[in-house]
Amino acid sequence: MNRRIAFATCRDLPELRPDECLPIAALARLGIEAEPAIWDDPGVRWEAYDSVILRTVWDYHLKAVAFLEWVRSLEGRRVRLWNSAALVRWNIDKRYLLDLAARGVRIIPTVVFEPGARIDVVHELEQRGWSRAVVKPAVSASAYRTVVVEARDPAAAQVQVNALLATGACLLQPFVAEVVESGEWSFAFFGGRFSHAILKRPQPGDFRVQEEHGGIIRAATPSASLLQQAQRTLDCIPGAWLYARVDGIETAGVLLVMELELIDPAFYFDRDPAAAERFASCVYYWSESGEGGTADTARP
């Protein structure tokens, strides 16, 4: 029996990004029909698909309540979702970084401020010995509303943090110079196995590495030590997963994890000629074996 899979996307990318179409062609060669479907399109019959794979749902952080409700609705109708609804709920809020740290993962030091909190930003920085820091919403993606604050400009720093706290929780992290000097690593894993790595650098004068902000993306080969550190992060995922991306910065040989992406990470399939085939093979295996993203596969 032919299987049909939906690659969930957003309204800004109704036909997916070009490199995200490569796994669709690879799946077709394996006898699986895959097609894009906009996650918040009320006309989509999700039950018509054997499974739904979250791909370019790149507006979820702007519609977080609606997105989580959609995920819950799929779960309630027992539509198989990768990654699972349980993992989406865990991963959508960057507080999960504190969970990783509690399990022994080296992360960039992270402080969470709750919505509406009255914070003296400069005091927080001085208390930790940070002259510069990055502030971002707890629910965000693609450097959305992510800014750098400095102790030497307390008024501007306070304005930035107050603006974020007015709309939700936010994170405070030290600015790590290596992101500009050496770049940010992204390690792609499919079905528990390492696929490929990407190194991202910001354009001159910026700290954001995302392509939409002018970041430079290239394939790269990590050291065995960095890869092992990234793989250890995967042991902390609280449930079965089809795909994952570990983002981090190397400093003195240590990988400081910035993000563990389980919802809609870009995998830059066009940067590695075999990546789309690896992803498709993993999807095929999970489709045939019945493993994957139903609610009952995620460990509590």
C-alpha cells in the first residue's frame, strides 16, 4: 500500500523551501508520496495522511497558542506526528535548556525571567560578571526579537528587557564571542544517527547566523570530540524522535549547546548530497516499522 506523508509548512512557504523538496523526491523513489501542507490551513484533512512531519512551520513562534492547539488536535485524532506532540510541547519553550543542564549537558549559561518580572538588567549582568549578554523570548525562532544588551548602556538594556517581559518570558545569556569569531555549529541527526554538520557565521557587524539575517552557511566536518558532545545531548531527549539538530558554539574544545531543535530545524539538505536520502530512508524505516511520533511513544 502506498503511503502518504504531509510535510507541514507555513503560509509564507506553501511549496516548501527548495532544499526541503529534496527529501520528497527521495521518498518518491522509496514509494512514499510526500507533499507540503500548511499547518493552519483549515481545509487540510490531516487524517488523510499516514503521518505528518513538521518541516518549515517557521511561523509557529508567532502563533504559539494556535500551533500547540493544532498539535493537540492531531494528537487527539491519533494522527502520527513527527516529532511527537509531547516533544513539541517540551521543545517549544527554551526553558528546556535548563532541563538539559540539569542532566549534565554543557549549555551557554541561561537565566530565565518570567513574564512581567521587574528586573534590574545591569545588576543581573554585574552579578554574573557579564559585560554583554543576549536577550531573547523563551518562545522564539530565527533570532526573533533577539538582541544584545551591554552593561555600559543600562538605559537601552532595560528598555529591551522590559519590552520582552511585557509579552512573555525571556532568556538572558552571556554573549559568547566565538559565535562571531568561529561560528555556530549545527549537527543534524536522523533516527539516532549523525547525518552531517553545518557551520554558520554572521555577516560582518552582526551576531545572528541565520540566512535571513545575512549569515553564511557552509558544510563542515566537526572533530570527533565535538560530535561526541553533540551526540550526548541526544540522550537527554525525553522521548522517541525522528530528527534532531544540536546547535552550539565551540570554546576551548567544549561544545556549549545553544539549542536542541526538535520542531522544525533547517537541515540544509542541499549542502550534503546524501542528506536527503538519509532522511528519506529514516522516514521509510519508521513508516514501515510503525515507530515514531504518536503520543504513546514518548517517555514521560
